[in-house]
Amino acid sequence: MSDLFSKFDPLIQQRDELLATGLTDPFNLVMEKVESPTVAICNGKRTILLGTYNYMGMTFDPDVIAAGKQALDDFGSGTTGSRVLNGTYGGHKAVEEALKDFYAMDHAMVFSTGYQANLGVISTIAGKDDYIVLDIDSHASIYDGCALGNAQIIPFRHNDIEALEKRLKRIPEGADKLVVLEGVYSMLGDVAPLKEMVAVSKANGAMVLIDEAHSMGFIGENGRGVAEAQGVIDDVDFIIGTFSKSVGTVGGFCVSNHPKFEILRLVCRPYVFTASLPPSVVATAATSIRKLMDSADKRAHLWENSKRLHAGLRQLGFELGSKEPQSAIIAVIMPDLEKGAAMWEALLNEGLYVNLARPPATPAGMTLLRCSLCALHTEEQVGEVLGMFAAAGRATGCIS
Ligand SMILES: Cc1ncc(COP(=O)(O)O)c(C=O)c1O
């Protein structure tokens, strides 16, 4: 009898060995109560949340919550159908309108998750004879989209403009090509040089898709992302985003000015062959997106938080993923998984939750403690966080 699970044996063993040391399982934490975007109760203890993607703190916004409750009352708990059958309600159209207004673009298509947005758009537009040139550190959903469409994939070194250009020039003449980039890379929190990369892509005749999952709402004058901040948003063919980060709920989307964009609704399998988002979710998303258009003060405070945490951690002696704070993500590089897990647990015991990230999600085999800031973290909370890092870092020997 075959054991199709045998390929997981090394991972099972590594996990068992780690837990045998008495460590809390870092991938099985329960949020017993969530009090606000920045505080939860974990293991019965008040815990500052510094490992969520709740960048703009919209999850407890009273208008967002009211919109969700109203939609639940008016439209029920779910649509029980695909967008192309019975699953398009007024709320789905309203959130697509909100996205078009937010990005000032002609078309918006909402998916059930951001993962499905990448999977669907990439696999549908780039097929077996097409070429996708992508940053090697791209998110799993981008790689899975490439695999589903069976396109020829050509990765290039992370954020390397010359490497991108070289790969583009090697593609056979006449072939259709798509360049896929991210605004913010979520593991190290660094930003792509989109100005140069979009120019190089266009000069070589490629269409460009940018995943702005970790920049929407925060980066750019209107929160449209890194493409806006670097002045190239009008040259980008597709922007992919998610409702699961700054928007504060769940769902994914693609916005575009391409004149033939709407045909995707009939040919994109991860859009057609799955149920649409519940009415309460699209109502919360639409309300949140419209409020994010008018959130310049929150964006400014989030930048202050990011700078304060980055400077404080560096001063304590931690090695960080980027020299300067470039986004709301500050990654602390750990020497190995054992030390990383010990530090993660020490922080939790102090009353701080961060993300422990490890390969294959991380680049170059790194173990990271990823801190993601929220616009609602107060200056005082950032100070508390630094105190906890100092104590946990000394207790585990990560800093002296
Ligand atoms: C860059 C990037 N793209 C897409 C996604 C998927 O988003 P969702 O959580 O909506 O599936 C993520 C999620 O972490 C992401 O980091």
C-alpha cells in the first residue's frame, strides 16, 4: 500500500523535534478574544498584535461593522453561488465600483481571495506558449497562477533591474510576455524599483501585472500602492490586491484599464467555478475601501510607527530585512529556526504576537520574525513592543 504522506516525513520529524523541546507550537496559536486591531487575548493574556496584516486598522471600524451587520440582515449569510450564476448581488457591484473609484481605473473584478485573484488572472491571460518573467521571491499565489496556466516561467534575481531586462531580451521574438512584480515583498518588507522595472518591461513589449497586496491603503498619496508612489500606475496593465490586509476582511481583486478586461468574467476558472463572497463581506469591503480614500492622517501615523520600530530594533542590535523602513513590515532576521522559535515564544510570553516565518515562504532559507505595524498602534504601544524585544532578545541570547 503506498504512503503518499512519506514525502512529508522530514518535515514531520523536524516539527516533532522542535515541539519535544517543550516549545509552544508557533503555527497553532489561538486568538481567544480580539479586543481591537492591536490587542488580543492569547493564552489568557493581553497580547499586542504585531503580526497581522491589519495595516489600516479597519477591522473594528464602526461604519465597516455596521455595513456588514446590515447586509447580513438584508441579504442573508451567503450567496450559495458563482458570480456568473446567482452569486452577483448589488453589494458585489458596489465593491467593484468602490475599487474603480479608489484606483481611478475602468474595470474591477472581485474574487473570493487574493490568492484566487492571482491564480485566476495570471493563469487565464498567460498560457502555454506565453512567457512570464517574475521576481524569484514572488508570492506562492503568483507561482501557482503561472503553473495553472502552464506558461513558460522565467524568474529573475530579487529586485534586480538588469536581470529583468536580460531575461526579457532572451524571449523569442513574437512571443507574448507578462512581467509580474509585487509592490512590497512581504517577507522582508522591501519595495520593488517599479519605476525602472515597469519602464524596462514596456520598452521590451511586455504587459505588466503588479501585486499590491501589502501596499494598498498605505503607500502612495491615495493609498493606491507602490506603482502610485513611484509614478508609474498609468503604465501598469493589471493591479492585483486583497481585502485581507488593509481592507480588513477577506477577498481579492484585479483592476485594469484594458479595454477587453470584462471578458475575464467568462473565461477565468477561479472566478467562475467557485462561490462568490458573502454579502456581509462585500459590504464591509466597500465601506472600508471608501474610507481608505480619505485616510491620509492614518497613513502618516503608520509611517511614523514604521520608522520608530525600525530605528528602535536596530538600536537594540537586531539584524533587519531592510536598511531603511520601506513599508509597514519590519522583518527581524533570526540566526536559525530554533533560535527564531525560542524568540517567538519569549515574545509571546512577554505579551507580543509577531509572525514566525520560515522556508519555503522566506527567501534564502531565512528564519524571520515579521512585525507588521498598524495605523492604530499608538506611540506608547511601539515603545512597549521595543521593551519586549529587548527583554526577549536578551533572555534568548539573540542580542547581548
Ligand atoms: C503578495 C501577496 N499576494 C496575494 C496574497 C493572497 O491574499 P489573500 O489572503 O487574499 O488570499 C498574499 C497573502 O498573503 C500576498 O502576500
